[in-house]
Amino acid sequence: MTIPRIYSPNSLENKTICELGPDNLKYLKQVMRLKQGERIQIFDGFGREFEAVIKSYSTKIVLIELGKIIPAANKEIRITLAQAIPKARKMDTIVKSASELGADVIIPFDAARSVSHIANEKGSLKIARWQKIAGEAARCCHSNHVAKVSRILSFADMLSAASDDALRLIFWEEESQKTIKDILTDQTFAAKKDFFIAVGPEGGFSKDEVMMTKEAGFLSVTLGRQILKVETAAVAIISIIQYENGIFGNRSQEVKNDYL
């Protein structure tokens, strides 16, 4: 039997006992039907994961005793996805897929052509929902890290959130000079470990927005002639970056072998 893997939204640093709330209580007791003394694995989204044992159940919580540390895999790169809010519930799919593919931060933002604009009173509920989706994605794909979903930003605030040290890319269907392959194979950017990618809404970015990003230090790139749906674009972009530099690639090993 596969040992159940549980996400703790609270840090497990320096803890031997932790409390898990109603969602995990229901999953462990009613869905998995685990009893006191049975083993699980638990991670906190900050790179810490432990073998653990169920100590007791109550009406609202389950007590877990932490055991042996499970070593975390090293993260080669850091990816921030800035995603213009799409219509309907497409953002749910984007958050899930981006989290599974190893995005570290997801920034929802309003763009000029965004179809949906989330009111302030609904924003916090949306963020909580997306953060829960990110946690579940990490649990299912056995990642020790959970993507952090930020509050909804304006376009200008999204630009300001990008670090000066990051390779900042905006994906624009009208770009005709540079592809993502050109950038990722350019030795000028070979040492970059921090990627900040901006993906537009269904209608794409306006020319004014693209100009603003370039003034802020972004590079405008294209995925090629194929136009992807908004819920597919981020998945394709992160997959390409992870293949070239991250979890799906093996460049670090290749570099080491060059010196053997």
C-alpha cells in the first residue's frame, strides 16, 4: 500500500508534533480510513518532509508525530509565473499545472484585455482557493515545495514584482525576432537561475503593455507561429524552461562530466 502524503500549511521546522485541520482529518480518517499508529508522510511546502505517525484523532484535528526527515530534491532554478487573469475557471487549471511543473510563485494580475476582473471582496477567496489547488498539486506530484500564490496585482505592480536579477520574459504573439529557444540557448543568459515569465489573457497583451515591460527590462519572446490557448501557454513555457534548465533537464550533470 502506498503511504499517504499530506500537506501541512504550517511550517514543520523544529517540530516533533503537529496538528492538522478538518480537511486532512477527513482525508485521513474517512477517505483513507487510517487508524492511530499508522504511517504517513507529511511536507510543509518549504522543502521539509518527514515520515510520520498518526497519534490521535479528535472531532476537529488529527495529531501527527514527526519522525525521520525525507531528503528534499535540490531545485536548480526558480520560476515565477505572472498570469493575466483569464475568464471563467481557467485560472484553476493554470495554477494546478504550473504548480505540478515546479513554479515557485504564481502572480495573478489584471491586464488591459483581461475579460474577468475580480472584485476586491472576492479576491481573497480566489487566492485561498488557488493556494489550496497549489498545495494539492504538490502533494500529488511528490514535490516538497508548494507554489506561493500572490494577491491579485495591477499590471504596473506585476512589473515591479520582478527581481532585477531575474531573466524577465513577456510572451507576445506579435514578436517576430526572438523565440524562447533563442533566449534559453543564448550564452548571455546561461547563468540565470531565476526566471520571471509574463503570460497574457485570451486577447493577448496590448502594444502599450509590451512597451511598458520592455522599459522595465523584460525581453519580448514568442513560442513560434502556433497560437496557444491561455490555459496551455503557461504549461508549455514552464515545461520548456524546466527541460532546458530545471527538473526535466540534466545540464548540471553534463557540465560536471565535462570536467571529469
